[in-house]
Amino acid sequence: IGNYLAPVLRDPAKYNGSRLVAATAFYSAQEIVDTWSRVSGKKMRLANGDEVERFITHPLQREVLRPGPLFTKYGYFGHSGPRDLDWTISQLNPEDHLTTWEEFLVQNGPWVFE
């Protein structure tokens, strides 16, 4: 998070009211699963609706797992997400390394236990 906050701390007035996206990229659920499979060496896949239903033990879980209308329409980061991500990255020090999803998995594994 420090890489994303550094510009704000250096010049708070410039960033007042701005939307900073603390991410290196937006990944689809399938990209997340594919990367996890590659890093772990274990085949992983997205659960289908019927499989997810088997794990629901409380009605509230169904509501949490079902995407709401705003999520369906705008996605996780909203309608301006890609533009906000590009702008945020352009504000950062180009010498700072931003950790990708794959790097995060490699650095923080193991993720699969036998």
C-alpha cells in the first residue's frame, strides 16, 4: 500500500478528492484461478452454482455470494475502474515495483496443503 500512498503523502492538496486504486491490474475470476493453478502446481477451477449451494448453511451467505445489481453493472472497481487504475499507476514512482497477483502467490505460499 505504501507505493500508492507515497504520492498522496508528498502532495496531499494535489490528491484531495482523488480516487486512487491500489492494484497493479484487474483480474477476472478465471485469471485468478488459472494463476493459482500454475503457481501451486495443482489444478484449480471455479465452482459452479450448484457446487456453491452445497456450502451455504445460512440464508445470508446466499445474499453475499450473489452479485448485486451494481456489481453486475459496474464490476468490482466501478465504471471508471480501468481509467482510475491507469491514472493511479501514472502517479507512482516508475522505479517502485508493484507486486502482481502471481508474485504475491509465489511470495506468500504454499497455498495448497496435502
